Amino acid sequence: MTTRKLVLSLVPALVLAGGCRDDGSGGADDTGADELQRAQRGELQWKRNAALQRDLMRALELPEDGVCNELGRGSCAREIHHISLGGADPLRIGLYEPLPDTLVSTPIVLDRVVMSACASRANLDRGGQPVVFVDLDLTAAAAPSPDDQAFAATITALYRRLLSRDPEPHELTILGGLTADDDGKPVSAHDFAVLACFAVGTSTEFLFF
């Protein structure tokens, strides 16, 4: 998996985040509304350790220790990286309340947890009865092309599981770029499954509520 491919997998996250941004219109259209309306919803909150792990367990049907386990030492979200993910640690370091803001390491840890969960699910589906990637042959050397039914079915399943909605046409188009490598050659079906899951799972729409 090349660095460029991993960066490409983040592009959909930026596009998906557009649904959570305030474009300054306040919800008003161009039909002659005189006043901007203040949004009634409060500030978005990022999913901290327990919420992130719970949602990944639910969406990808993973056990708690299947989401992210750091070198066999313990859960990424609840033990190893729980402070970076917004947890407290009163017994070991006297941190009785979670830190109010994210740390420099938080984005990296979020990526680590989601990537690990996606890879775990893809590995389980490849080695046994598929649960999430039911429309892919995860042993295939090449991912399905963007116009293949298996591609659309896979992306739709990920969107429904992680975001509780169907993908928009332009989102399908963007994720189609994950089926080929830097040279335009098809990536394996397994790598495509992991990257597509990671792209959707690291979107603002999934990581915030």
C-alpha cells in the first residue's frame, strides 16, 4: 500500500465532510430569503474512545478486541491510546477528567484505530463467512471496476453500516479511484476493501456527532 494511495483514501473524507460544514448560508436558499437563520444544533462533538470503539464494533460486527489491539498489549481505544482519544486515567497519572481538546497525536490514533478495524474485518471476511464484504471475492488479485455491481454494492454496504445512508453518485465516483494504484493497475480486492472502509470510517460524518 503506497503512501499516495493512503492519501488518496482521505480525499473522500474531505468531500464527505462537506455535509457538516457551514457554508455561511445558514440554510437559506436563493429564493429571496431576507435573513440568515442561526443553526439550532450545537457544536459538533468528536467521538471519544468508547464511542468510537462502540460504533466500529457495531458497524463492522467486530468483538471489542478485534477493533484495534496494540502489539498484543491491549485495546487501542480503552487502554493504550485512550488519553489521545479523549479518555481519562485517574489511577495511573491522576487525570480525573478527559482533556478538553484533542492532542497532536489524536488524528494519527483515530486513523490507526479505524484502519485496524477495517483490516480486521477484511481479514475475517477473507478467511471465513463474509459479514461486511459479502459482494467481494477478497482473494481476487484485482478489485472490481467502478462500473461493476460488486463495487457499488460494497460501497453502499459501507455507507449504510458506518453512516446510515446511501452514497451519493459523486462519492461513488471518488471512491472509484481506490480500485487502481499509482500506475493505473488494479489493486487487490482485499486492499480495496480496507481502503474503502478506511475512507468512509475517517470521514467527518462518521467521526463527529
